[in-house]
Amino acid sequence: MVLQSLRNCLWLSCVLRTPKACFWSTASGGLIIQSVSNDVYQNLAVEDWIHDHMDLEKQQVLFLWRNSPAVVIGRHQNPWQECNLRLLRQKNIKLARRRSGGGTVYHDLGNINLTFFTTRKKYERMENLKLIVKALKALRPQLDVQVTDRYDILLDRQYKISGTAAKLGRTSAYHHCTLLCNADKSVLSSVLKSPYKGLKSNATPSVPASVKNLFEEDPSLTSEILLDAIAKEYAVQHQIDHHITLINPVDETLLPGISNKTKELQTWEWVYGKTPKFSISTCLNMAYKDSVIDVKVNMDVKHGRIEVCNIDLPEQWLPPGQYNELVKSLTGSKFCPNEITTLVTTLLRVCPQDNELHSRWSLLCENMIRLM
């Protein structure tokens, strides 16, 4: 066992150090590659790189990858609408925005990701999904799996085990999908549930669905077994060698410019700032001493920044000057708890040293931060 592990490490080292020409240019017809990274931003960057740089007229590509816990939203989605951002922060789960459309998905190491690259003319997502189903059937004939008209894969005709998204470029295209093997469904259901009320947006909404892991149907199935079966079926259909080439998404000799793509996908401007314009109209029920104070908040948010802010406070609950200063400071700021926390901390320093006013001011600020 130790000897085999050593051989695997040596082989991996050789693969990662091999110049890009060894397989980008020599493989013909089709290529199967797998990322050695579990970082969602790095793997999404590889998708971008292949789409932008590879000659898909000469060779089609199947990219296999898995991520550590992450929530991935579609290109035109609203993260505040799609997931519980506070819970993501508490659980240290990454949030990423991909460049394709479609809905929001939860990734962890029990979730397989498959990306099929072709020219735009050869793009056919139904055929890709049928390939996956055929591989599953070959592996476990008893599995009841089928593709729907919505380009999902269902298990037992009711449980979603795969969702689909795509990007169609001028000449190149890719279709990617997930496959639930043994994902943590309790985390999945909790993080993909937005606590926001009164949020209005034209962003693409996700369609909720009942999900199930293939592991629940057959505990002998693992992510590795599934990946290998799909790669084998892809090789058969494309008449290429059943060989998976491992790549490292941080290797600039293999993927020139990849680090810049990875950095861009991690920026606040991409993950949050690309959110379509939305508005929030809600009422904060603030418990104060023996009463509940209702505060109405209306905001318009564009490019992730507060464009218009109105806060309707009970009369004489705070001096007008303080209230106006808060509204003025919020306008133009990022709709983000970190930025708002810094902002209100600065305002609290100039708050009158009146205990009653300070308590009221602090309570309002805390509730505004929670709104983010």
C-alpha cells in the first residue's frame, strides 16, 4: 500500500511538471482532465481558461473536478436571494459566482462536477446527460436514472441528482453539471435557504427540488468510482484512450494567466457586485426595554452598493441629525456587513455620550448590520 501511494505521488509529480504541449497539442479528438485542487475559484478559473484558450475544433474536453464546501450561484443571480450568507460566513463556506447561467448549487467533496467543452456548433447538453446516465447504468444496472426536459437527472423519477448550466460563446461552449454522490444534505438544505423577506429582484431565481445522494441508493458507490465510470464512457463515445490527465490549476506553465482569472473570481466586485439591481422593503422589529420598535427600511441596491436608502423611525426615537447621518453614510456603501460595521463603528464614536441615545443608536446599527 505504501509503495503504491509512493508510485501515485511520483506519477502525479511528473504529470504536474510536464510542459503543456505534452497533452494540449498532442491529444486528438478528445481529452479528459481532472483537477487536483478542491478550491472552487481555481476550478472555475480552469473552465474559463479552457473556454478562452483551447482549440475546441481539434479536440473536445471533459473536465472533472470537486470542491471543498462552497455555494456557487449563476451568472445572473442574487446571492442575498439564493442563500443564507450569514450561515455561510459562520460555517466558513465559500461563495462563488460562475460565468454560466442557471441556478444555485451546493458543492462539497461528495459532489462531482463535470464540464463538457465543445465548439458552439457541436454543443449538445442532452447528449452529455445521456452519457452520464449510460455510465451510471453500466456501473449499476438497477439504478432508476433518467434525464428530464429541464436537463436535470432524476433518481427514482423524483429526486434530483444533477443540475445543469451552460455558457455559449461566439465559437466555443461548455455545459457543466453536478452529480450528487454523498454530499452533506443537511448543510445543503440550510445554506440554500435565504432568510431575506421583502427582497425584489429580476435576477434568475433557482427552482427548489427534492434531492438524493446516489450513495443512499447504493452505499458501495464513491465519487472516485463515478468519475472513472463517466470518464470511461466519454472515452468510448469519443473513441479516445481512457486516460485521465491530472492538472494543477495554479500551474502558470500549463495554464498561462490562470492566477489572474482565479483572483478575479474571488473579488467582491465579481461575487456580489455583479448582482442585478434589487430592492429591499422590510420592517425591523427591534426589542427595546419593554417594547418593540418597528423600523421600516427601504433600499435600492445596484452593483452591490446601496443606491437609495430610507429608514422610517418612530418620531423622536433618535435626533434627526443622527438619523440623517446614518442614511447619508449608508448611501453609496457596499451592501456588506463588514463595510457597514466599520461605518457604524465610526459613527458610534461621535454619538452623544447619553446612555439612552447611545443604546438606541447601537440597537439600530446592529439591526442594520444584520440586514446585510
